[in-house]
Amino acid sequence: MLFEQMRQKPFFILGPCQMESLDLLYTVAEKVAEIGQKYNVPVIFKSSFDKANRTSIHSQRGPGLEKGMEMLQKVKEQFGLPVTTDIHEPFHAAVAAEVVDILQIPAFLCRQTDLLVAAAQTGKIVNVKKAQFLSGQDMFYPAQKVIEAGNEQVILTERGNMYGYNNLVVDFRNIYDMKGFGHPVCMDCTHSVQRPGGAGGKTGGDRTFVPMMALAAKAFGADGYFMEAHPDPDNALSDGPNMVKLHLLEEVIKPLL
């Protein structure tokens, strides 16, 4: 049912980068639910239980799988939202699938066959983020791994390509190319403005460009939009420079409807 809704209307995957606290999740989820109800569009709440690819070993990663699923379950029950999170190991898939509606495959891991197959076999929607080193056309093969594992509920997400050092560039033609495979295509509007590892042991970026990334993606036919949001992103534990300030989230979304 959710997958069909996401085919019919613009959809939004929204939430804080990392599960810093249950209070944070509730604060953001309340706004996400409000946006979904106000504009009658599918909204999915996202947050990560483990930021497994942080720049530094000293960076905070999150509460872990078990505690993270407990927190997402509480959000789901409190606000009636579908939820998603990223998984990093094949064994994560079945555990997370007990709670989440969509399993997200991180960009760096989108070629990992065992991870894709494990996600597919849960029967949940699988959102495969395009690697920074792949073209849109290359994403046929990760999607096909999910399909041939018995699951046709695939979303593909654009999030930029590496360009020089500590920077990303978005080739919006990737959206058009990936749409040719027949799957919904999502634009990751916040991770695409990252500067990976470019802030002295942390990932930098510039949230100024998030609304423009979203509008450009709309022009190229994006079906959905992924945006991380936080009430105080400058003090967030992960990806702060790229997250939308929560009080501005609705204004960023409105032109995309």
C-alpha cells in the first residue's frame, strides 16, 4: 500500500540524521506528521541507529540496532508514521524489518550483494542509494539484485558523485536515467550538499543549497525527496551542516508539491 502511494504522489523521507535521543525523534516526527496531514502526501520518518561510515573513529555513531528499533517503534506508535532506517550488515535486515517499512541501503554499500538480497527477502520496500562512484545507468544492477531476490518494491535515490577532493557534484541526468528502469526515484537533497571528510575529521557541507537541489530534481522528474532535518543542526551529532532547520522544513517542501 505504501509503495503504491509513493508511486502516485510526491513522497518525502524526513528526519534527523542520527538517533540522538527519543525527545529529538518526537520533536521532528511531530513536524513530519503535520506536513503529511496538511498536504496529504506520503511522509516517511527516517533516522539512523548507527552511523557506521563516520569520518573519524571518535565520532558518535548512535544507539545501536536493538535500542534504535525500540525508538523507531515508539515513533511509529506515537505518530502513526511509516519509518525507515539504513542497514549495514545482512543480519540487520530481518531485525530492522520487524519495525521499519522501508530498508535503506547506504550509498557506499549499494553493490553489496548479500546486503541487497537480505533486504529484499524481508518483503519490505528497499531504498537503494546510488553510490558516489556510480552513474545512474549503473544502478540497474543493484536494483536487479533486489528484484531477482524476489522483491519488486525498489526505490533508487540520487545523492551526488565524488568530484575532486572533499566535494560532491550532482548530475541530475542520473534521475532521468534511473527513472527509465521503472522504479520510483528519490533525490537526497541533504547528503548531496555534503563535503565528505572536509571539516577536520568530520563531514562538512552547506545546507544553503538544499532547496535548489530539490527544485532541480523536480525539474528532472524526481518522484520523492529525502531531507534530514533537526531543530538545532549546528549542534547535531552528525551531518549538522547539511540538515534543514526544522522550522524551515515546510517552506522547503511546499514548492515541490
